[in-house]
Amino acid sequence: MKPRWKKMIFIIPAAIVGIALFIFIGGELVLHLWNWLLPPLFGWRLITFWQAVGMLALCRILFGGVSGRGMRRSYSGRRMAERWEHTTPEEREKFRQGMRGRCGFDTPASESKE
């Protein structure tokens, strides 16, 4: 048996136990927080453990992504940041003015050049 496979024999069961533990602890945490806060505050129904696990999965998909990367900066965000660093101050100001005009934040008449 290769040494690499010896490590895998221990890693795979540990990963399975870790995932199961995460689902159990996360589901219980969501269940207790929901049932403790929302019914008294807003009159919502109590939820079950499996509904809590479903909410945990939904939040993971919506806010954390399914790739496991979480909220880290994406490739396009890094590329935009690199491009922004290489622009001159004049180009940056021109870009800002263009965005203000497109988003409805034009400069007030008192600040405009006469």
C-alpha cells in the first residue's frame, strides 16, 4: 500500500464524521435560535430539526456559495482591483463622474461649474 493511501484511510472517515458533526451542531444551533427568538418576537411557528438543517443549507447556498470559497474576492473582483490600481487620478475621477451620472447622483447646481 502506498503511503498516500494510508493517509486517506484516516482522512475519509474523519471528514465524514466532521460533516455529520457540522450538520448536527449547525442544525441544532439554527433550531434553538429560531425557536427562541422568532416565535416570541414575530409570532412565527416553531421549526423542526430538519427544517433548521434545510435553512442552514439554504443560507450556505445564498450567502456562502456552493464552492466553499465563501465571501472571498472572485477572480473578476481581483482583476478589477488590479485595473483600478493602474489608472491615473484623472481616469478615476472621470469614471466616478460617469458612475454618478448613471446612478442619478449628479452634482447639485450649486456645485457645478459656471
